Amino acid sequence: MKAWLPALLVCLAACGRTPAKVGEPVDAGEPADVDAGPEPITKSDKLDVLFVIDNTLTAHPAHETLARTIPYFLDRLVNPRCANGLGQIVDEPGPNQPCAVGVRDFAPVADLHVGIVSSSIGGHGADTCSPAAMNFTSQQNDSANLLSRNDAGGVVPTYEGLGFLAWDPEQQYSPPGDSDLQGFAAKLQEMIGGVGNQGCGFEAHLESFYRFLIEPNPYDQIVVEGGEASLVGTDKTLLEQRAAFLRPDSVLLIVVLADEDDCSTRDGGVNWLSMQTLQNGAPYHLPRPRDECAIDPEDECCASCGQNPPPAGCPASPSCQLGSLTAEEDPTPLRCFDQKRRFGLDFLYPVERYVDGLNEPEIADRDGEIVQNPLFVEGRTQRLVLLAGIVGVPWQDIANAPTNLAAGFVPGPDVVWERVLGTHNDPPEDPLMVPSLAPRGGAHPVTGDPLAPPNATSPQANPINGHEHQVPNELQYACIYRLETPRVCVDATCECTTPPEFNTNPICQEDGGAYTTTQRFGRATPATRALRVIQSLGPQGTVASLCTEPVFSTNEPAFGYKPAVDALIRALRGRLVSFEDQ
């Protein structure tokens, strides 16, 4: 593996970079005829919904909440509400009944595809999340293929066995799709339950949807030879699923549900080493970063000590005489955190890859060739491609009313992005959105609640994230949310198995202050990368919080992810056809 750094530098210069904006190729001789292309599609009566679900053990409570919210989501699609000119719901008549006031959000959706992919796409050539791992499960590499399993190990019946559900109440498909809404909802709920919680801890939400929907030539497998990973073959199953699921003239809605930040590792080269755990049977740890990285990760001399020769013009770095990082400095679960500062390298795809993938008519394939983006082959315009994140961010930061979640979330363009992401030079205004291992200080910029220290005597010392903690190899939480049914932890699949005397985790704390082996709350860490993509998408992006209010009746407007659904429906207005368009 000694030759890995030069190869990595080549990959970092080319792999996943934003492609140059190119037009139609022009022959060097006669001018080429300009093809105007298909007529732009700005509205559609078809809707394709792809759920991207974090399938690690900590996200399991959110799966249950999402499943219970599904009937409301489908009802909002097939029985649209009546809204006024401000987009506010003013009437809720039954199906096929006229609005007493206002107009329907859109015409009832009668042509709907719904599919699911997980956040687990394997180890990119590393031993983690691969058959080489002792604790490997098939859920650790779902390969961005559609999932139709249930939690009993069986398969949920999908449309023609293609992996997705098709809502077809008018029976226009051949063969017909589903026309019983209750049965359709039950199957989707079963599929959500089947996503599971034994997935790869290096969650790749962004790359998973990119690979399924956008990547022109998704690889079939990764082979590591001579220390470098190569992408081999084509995943024909994925391409067949994509061709059946994604209509060229539909509205596309991608919904990401995740309780941790994205870790979409670059494919190829030596990027797989960022997920490797063993070398020749001994624990593997990455080389140290140069000293400049601790001061400024963007310094031109910030690099890995494994790079030989070092960056031109940079002095010798004393840190590079200390050998590789230790197990304490480089715990495997934290390989995705703060990479440039901690390792001198960024092993992740840049977020621009996903922004461009959802916007640009032409993109680079895995070989660097500029090709047509599969999303825009027949006239679908960018405004018909939407990304929503139900992710780690306090709902108080993005709500219309920070004391009333039932009032809903603000539209993506209206989010105060300085509050949740900061700027290039400044951290987020909300200290809860600062990714950190160490306990943070300060107060919430909206509610004024101070962050509570790890020794707080109540899990609600701060009503947003409980309090800071000292859990090894775990980032501080952006928010926590109460579980309807506490979970008694009996094995490592539950987060509260740590003996209470060594625990400062608010999700394991009773209201009276005692820490136990019963989990009473779910949690989420700051979703920085997903939020940066959504921010860049402007009106194509929607943000909602994974953390919910303690409201457990599905009839209440603040239940579960109903406020998130309301935000999704608002984003679909003007994109799905209305009665007037028909």
C-alpha cells in the first residue's frame, strides 16, 4: 500500500469533480445541426417518489414514525386539500368534492411510483461493510438497488416484481397497478419496516440516490489490486429498475430520512482505505496529517503525511515523524468526521456532485466522459426534480413558529442558512448544528435555551437536545425526540447497553435524572452535507427535522412527520398538474 498516495492525488483531482459545462459537440469541419431537443416539461400528472432511508441501528425509531405517517402522505396526494393564494390550507373536502374556498393543491395523483433504497452501499473495496467483515450482513451493501423486503425476511409484492409500488386507481397500466389505497399504504409500510437496522455505519444517503437515479454506468463490483480499487462491470439490475421506475416526464421527489450526516466515499483509487480496519491481520490506521491541517485545513500545505513527495514549497512537518495515527486518534466509527483536518485528505465526494446531478443536463460518468444526465433525457426540467431531507436539524431552527411544530416548516429558500450551516468563515449560529466530539457551549439562537453540560440531571435540561454527552466515538446531538414506547436494551443493537454508571447519554436518561439501560429517546447529529445540497438547490430543496414533538396520536397535526409531509406537498404545488391544466 506504499504507493497509495500518488494514486489518490490523481483521483482527488478527477474523481467526482464537477464536470465542465459543455454544449453539443461540434465537428471540426461542417457546423453541426443544432437539435432543440424535446419540449421542456414544467408540469406533470405523474409522480415518482424515491425514499432514501438510513438503515443503521440508531435510525430504527424514525422508520416506525415514517411508516405511521405514510397514510397521511398518500391521502394528501390522492385527496389534495384546498389552499388559498398564500398556500395555506383553508378547506378539506372529501374526494371529488368541490372546495368551498380556495383551490386544490393539485389534481389527485392517479399515476404514482414509490420506491425505496437504503443508505448502505458497501465498503467501496474496504473490509468494512463487505463479506470480509466478521459481522457482515447483506443489509450493509444494498448496492442502491430498490428494496422490497419485509422485516420477516420475506418479499413485499411490488409492481410486476420490479421493486417499486405503482398507484393506478384508474387501472390505466398494463397490467394494472394498485387501486386500493389502504392496501397500497400497508405494502409501503411493510417495505419501510423491511429496510432494517443492520446497515453500514458509513451512511451514503447522497451517493445512494445518485447511483440509482443518475450515475450513467453504475459499477457492478469493486476489485482492489495493488492497493487500488477499480470499478468493474455494470449493475444491470439497477439500470433495469431505474428504467421501469423513473418516467422521463414525471415529477421526481427524493426523500432522505437519516439521523447522521452523509458519508459518501469516492469510488476507485485508494479512497477505500478511509473505511479499512485491518492490514495484514493487524488494525489499520490512516497516516497522520501535516501540522498545517490543525491550524487551517484549507492551507495549501495541509496534506497527508503519506504523501511522497510532500506539497511543493512546504516545510518538513514534525507530525510526520510520529508514524500513523493511533487507535485513539483514528477510531473507525469517526472516519467520516472532519476528514481534511484529521487526515489531511477528503475522501468524500464533493456535495457539488449531487447538486449538479439534480440540475445539469450533462454530467461526467465514472470514466470522466461527459454524457447526458439520465434525469433529463426527454424534456424534464430541473424544477420537476425535488430533494427533501428529514434529517438532523432542530425543528426550532426551520419552523414557521419555533414553539409550535404544527405550524409547519419554512420553504427551503426561506431557511436561515447561517443559523444551521454558518458561512465560509463562521460556524452555524446554532451551536447544536456544530459537528463536535467535545461538549459545546452557548445558547440556542431562537429559543435562548443554553446548552446543558454532560452532567445535567435531566434529559430535558435543554428541550432540544437534552444535554451534551461524553459517549465515546459519538458526535454531539443536534436534537433528540421522545419515543412513544421506551426500548429495553438487551444487546448491542440498542444504544443504551452501556452500564448506567458510565453513561451520560440523554437518550438513556429517565425524567428523574437516572441513566438506565432503557432507551427513551431517539437522536440525530448535524446533517451538514445533506443540508448543503438542499441549500444549493433553492426552491428544489425542502428541509424537515428528524426530531419530532412528543405527539403520538396520528390525528394531531404535529404527529410524527406530518409537518414534513405538509412541506413536501407545498413543494409539489405548481409542479403537479391542477384541475385547470387537465
